[in-house]
Amino acid sequence: MSTPISDRPKPPAPECPGNQVGPCRSCQHHTHRYGLGGNPLCVLCTRELEAWRAAQK
Ligand SMILES: [Zn+2]
């Protein structure tokens, strides 16, 4: 089970060339996914992951 995408906030639009934009691996919103500084997760999911990791210890 996972959180419905519609219940989640939208990350800000990526500020990178369009050819480096791709869907977030977790929420599918567009994010700076490829190239220099790219991340498979959007900023919101990255933040959630960091919060989750911090809560594991
Ligand atoms: Zn995301």
C-alpha cells in the first residue's frame, strides 16, 4: 500500500534543461532527474526519505 499521489503536495517545477527532466521514481511528478545534479527522487520525496532515514536510528 502506498499514499495516493493525489493526496501529496506537488514539488516545484524543475529548473533544468527539459531533456534532464523525468518522472520522480516515487511520486511521478516531473523533477530534475538526469544529468549533472539529477536525482531519481523529487525534492519532496528526497526530503521524506531523509526524514525517514533520520527516524530509523
Ligand atoms: Zn517525488
